[in-house]
Amino acid sequence: MVHEYGEKLFSQLSEGLQLIDEQEPPMVVFRAQSRLVTGALRELEAYRLAHPFEELSAEVFYFKELLPRFCSLQLYFRYVYKLRVDLPVGDKKRQRKYYQAALARIAAFFSGNGFHYDYHSSGLTQLDGLFFTSSGDPQDVLQPVLADPFGQGTLMGRLVARFMALERFRNDLLCRLHGLEVGPVLSHREVDNTGKLVSGLRWTGEVIHLIELAHGMHLTGQVNAGEMGIVEFFRQLGEVFKVNLRIPKRGFDDLKSRKTMSRTYFLDKMREELIRKMDEEDAYDPDKALRRKGFFR
């Protein structure tokens, strides 16, 4: 239940954030963003407390994926605000040094938390009970030690939120750094950590949704006439959208094990939204609905 509510709430939050005029002074923008995210987090936590987890997998999902998505926005907007107020004005050489120093700090943070970052980025699950449940021992030697306890959720969940925010912010810095060298970056292009231009597409929904979609595409032979192996297909699709789709079999098992929602939740949701959009357009043009059914006036 919290999964579906969280998805809807995050969609509403994203729409609200898009309405903020980012040309306003940095403090005005940051406060507006923070109010929206804080309000959404308050609603999410209230719903979670009113609807206790029915099983362990639901609790893990909440603290591992759902809550960190919201918390990561709080952190990301803090980074962007600091960038806007601290960035040297007009001097490209100083700006370049500023970006490089910020990138170095991010790299050092990932390196200093290498064990936990590898666990997060590799899609591992063996320690989920320890890291992402209320029953996990906070004194366990494998738990992360946080210098800044900012955020909500478990210790590892807070660290995951920081990883997510820093990954997004790192991409911003790389794009800005590349822009100093070759001019404005096209909106559909980004740069990787080597400075190479890559696709700007980024999957911002739940990873399990892309896994569900990927399995459907592969099973119906939509790519390369169905001749590409599923492991290679998952690897390339993950590279396009910059996510780790893990081992295909493991993702398929996760889909089959869904108990609190449809096993094809995302595909069902896509179908629902497509039909809703079609019905909305038909409402403005009644003749369109008749023509679709073979009737003509």
C-alpha cells in the first residue's frame, strides 16, 4: 500500500518542483524546494505510520528505495544552493577549479564509504534485513558511521539518500565543467566521469519498474528481433538509463514474489494512464471515439 501511495506522492512532488522558478534568488528557490520536499516527507511518514508493514519486503522497500528518493532531494537541493552562492562569478579558471575540487570531495566520499557504496550500486540484498529494517542492530559493525546524521530512516537508508543526491550533483558538476571547455551542453547530452559525451536519458522511477518493462520487451522480441541475450540486453538498457538492472533472473523473481500489488504493476499502470489520456481526448472530440469504433458521421 505504501508503495503505491509513495509513487503518487513523489509524482505530485515532482510536478510541484517543476513549477518553481529557478531564476529567482538562490535562497528563494531553495526555501520553496525545501518546503515542498519537507511537506511530502511528512505526508509519507504519516501514511507509513498509519499503515504498518504487512511483510518484511515492504519494510525493506520503504527504507531502501522509497524514503531515500525523497530524502535525496533535500540533500541535492542543498548542494545546488551552495553551488549557486559559492561559485566564482565570471572567472572560468576559478570556476573550473571550484568544480574540480567539488568532484574530488565527492570521489573521496564514495571512496571513504566504499563498502556501503558498492552494496548500494551493485543492487545487493544479502544485508537488507540489517540495513533497511527497524529490527536491524544500529550497533552492528557493518552499519555505516555517519558524520552528518541528516535525514530520516535507517542509518544505511540515510547514506543511500546521500549517494543518490551526490550522484545527481556529480553529473551537474561534470556538465558544467564540460561546458567551460566546449561551450553549452545540449539538453539531451551529458558527460560521464571521463568527460565523454553520453546519452542524457536517466531513469528516475523505481528500478523494479524498468526491470518489469525490460522483461516485457525481451519476452516479446521488441529489440534486435528478439535475438539479443537477456543479460546483454539488461546491461545495455541499464547503461542507457544509468541504472544497475542487476541479474535478470533475480529481478524476475522479485516481480513474481509481489504480494501487496499486481505482479505487473508498472505495465498495468502504463495501460491505465494511456487509456485515461485517450478517454480525456475523446471527451473533447466525441466523434473521435465513434471513429475509433468504426462509426462515421
